[in-house]
Amino acid sequence: MTKPVEKNPKQTIHLVSSTNSPEFTLFSWALAHSSVIGLDAEWKPIRTHQSTFPTVSLLQIACRVTADSESSDRHSYELLVFLLDLLAIPLPSIYDRLRDVFVSPEILKLGFRFKQDLAYLSSTFSSQGCNAGFDRVEPFLDITFVYNYLQHQQSSGRKVPKQSKSLATICQQVLGISLSKELQCSDWSQRPLSEEQKIYAAADAECLLQIFDVFKARLEKEGESVQKGTKNRSSVSSLGLKQILEAPNRCKAILRNTFCDASELVRTGMVFLERTPATEAAIQGNSSKGTKQMNVIVLHIIRKYSDKILLEDSDKEPKIKKKKVKKSPSGMTHKERLLAEVDDWQGPPPWDSSLGGDGCPKFLCDVMVEGLAKHLRCVGVDAAIPHSKKPETRDLIEQAHKEKRVLLTRDAKLLRHNYLIKNQIYRVKALLKNEQLLEVIETFQLKICEDQLMSRCTKCNGKFIQKPLTTEEAVEAAKGFQVIPNCLFNRNLEFWQCIDCNRLYWEVGILGMDLLYFSCQSLLLCN
């Protein structure tokens, strides 16, 4: 039901591996013409309780620049994503430039829980002789704050508690796209990077700007009433400051006009944007350099909503927790002994016809491999998840036994309960979801046919209504519980609906899901 991601014609990905390359020249130019950028970083997965910070392999910087610097047309903006290969570029050659960007008051930096990334970046650059690394990023806006703000607005003023959501969840709820985290734990120290890794890394930085656009548009919409007051401002401009303040109700009216054109405010002698060092330098930079125009809304966001990241000395050292490990007389830990005793699938599964089963594979994915359930459902395999978010071991065993499912897990401790439900517990060895899917298919010799692909609801495991819905039918079916993005109305798409939860699906280029789809297609060829 999915198809390959259609690359945005106004978005390009540039891998920067040398300071003498055209990509680096373009990168420098983009920074000089951007007032908002998105930041993210990638590194090789680390073991728990590691004594040193990991080496950052890739730094992603997304910039939205104007193709024509003299144009004010919002449609002329182009999105450029730069992937800085920190394993190839001599770090001292870019240290000063990055440090200046991180603290530049002319550039608003966006990130998602970027403090950890900054600590790792600081350690990486320090190890290459770049002084003390990095200690701050300002002005900075965390996308988590943007999400909480948008949620509060949608609740019609009702107080909404702050929520800790993943970036994938925020993208789904704000942008209506699925941001796959499939390659998050891939080895980013390996070169060359695959095309899939480049697309994944770019998407993480690009989505920050897209979410910010929603936030900025919301603020602009809230400021529409200011534009309606332009006539009042023209009369105000001829008055002195004392007359303005003494006029009844006029001061309040002006205070509400925080989103009006800056030239109007200056002309009336009333600039209500707070003159913080960041906004002051940004305003001076706009007038002197002329390289980029910082939108008044962006200045307002910096003044009212931006924050900063500060690294203390304690943040630059990993927090090591020593864990006592009990070893058996053979010298093996308890976990190692369990893995040595029960490591391969013993079979047959409970659905085997020789055991009275119906021949239909059924799995139960515990919380450690819950994401695998979604992938199994995409290829039409019945895959359940625990009934509760924090299930007890006995609850998992009871559910697997009652529903005749094989319990999939990465927890070695669960293997010792294999005697309770024989041949119904399997330890998944692979780390990445795609590899886990292939492992399960090969281990249990599952037969995947084309009719099964995308035949189950990834949300609840239910099956789809066989007949696809038209756009009109889908809109009617979605009323009250699901919003269909307006951009889909003119694309002549077909919709599918889950029989159990009524959730609607449509054929779009979901970020990351195309990789799974093609993996499924390759499985068909193998079978």
C-alpha cells in the first residue's frame, strides 16, 4: 500500500566531506542566508555504562534559504540539508565556524533534546584539539516545547500537561507523516553511508523546520487582527509618545499589535520587541550585512519563546554506573549461561498442524520488540502486543499460552520460563527492525505472499475492509476520530479502513516505510 518517498523538489541533501568542496561553499552560503536552522547528530550505538562519550560521526544542519535574496515571496524559499561527515572533515577546520553558528544571535537553532548531542559534539571536537569544545547553543528552541504549545492551542485554552513525546510521535501528530526510526541504531561510523542512512539523517533535521513552520504559521494566524488595525496605526504615527499613551484604549491596542510590520512600529516610535542581545544583534545584522532578512515573527519567537543550552563541566563527563555482575562457577554470567542453553528456536510452533494448530502464525511481541509487531503486521502476520504497558512476566506467559502465540523478546531472563510454555518463547537476536523481521520470517519459515502485504492495521492488528474507499467515503468515515490532510484531496488516492478500530490508511510515501515495503518485495522473490 506504500510507494517510494517522493523527494521534495525544493529540498536537496548535500554530503559535506571536505572544506574544499563545492558542498562546503554552498553550506557556508546557506548559513549566511538562513535565520532558522535545524540541528541533529548521529553516532555509533554505544554500550550501556560506557566510560567515554561516543564519537559523533555525522552532524545534520537543515537550512531554509531564499533562492533570490531580494525576493520576499515565501514560495521562493528552498530547503537545503547538509550532512557534515565529521569522520572525513578535519574538525579544527570547521570548529570556529560551528561555534559561531551555535551562539549567533542572528540564527535561531532548532533541535530535539539536543543537549546530549551537544555534549557528544563537544567531546568529539575536544578530542581533536579544538580547545574546550562547545559549551552553549543560543538562541535555541526545542521542538518538544513547540509541540506542547500546539497541543495547548488545540485544546481551546484548557491547560494541557507537558508531554514527553518521541520525535516520530510529534511528526505524526503535527505533520501527519510517519518518521521511521529504523536506522537510528545503525552503525554511523561505517563509510560510505548508504542512501537510506542519508535520507534518514536528512529527514530528522528537515522535520524540525517543518514543525517550526506550523508553529510560525499559528503565531501569524493569531496576529491577523493586527493587520486589520493598519488604519489605526496610520493615524497613530502622527502622534507623539505622550499623546499615544494618554489616548484612551489606544495603548492597549498598540500593545496587541506585536506582529505588525517593524517599519510601522519604528515610525511611530514604539518598538515593542524586547531588546535582548539576541534581537538587538539580529536587527543590526539585518541592516548592516543585508545577507538575510529576519522575519519579525522569528524575532518575536526568539524574544518570547527561545531558550539556550548551557553545558556545565559535569555535563561534559559521562556518568558511569558500576553494576555488579554475578558469575557462575564456570565463569559465565547468568545471562550468558541462559543464552548458551537456549539460543536457537526448538520448534514446532503452537500453530503447527501436528499439534492441532490452524497453520496461521501468531506472535506476541513484548515491550522490547514492540516495534517489530508493526513490521509483522505490514506483511500480513498476526502480531499482538501486551495488554498492559508494563506487563508482568506471568501476564506475558498467560497471554501467549491462552492465544497460542510465540512470545518474541530480547530479554534473556524470559528464556528461563520456556519450560512453562514449551516452544512458545523466542529470543530475537537482531537489533534493527527490518533485520528482526527477516530473522523471524526465516526462523519460522513464514510464507509471505503479495496479497498479505499491508493487509493488517499497524495500530490494532485488525484486518482491512477488502474494498478500498474513495476520498468522499473516507472523509465521511473519518468524521469524529481521524483527520485527513487537505493535501490528499486532489491526489485521487484510495483509502483502506480497519474492520476493528475503523482507522483509515492511504497510499503515501511514508518516510522510512518504503524501505520496509521493498524488503517485503524481496522476500516474495526469495519465496
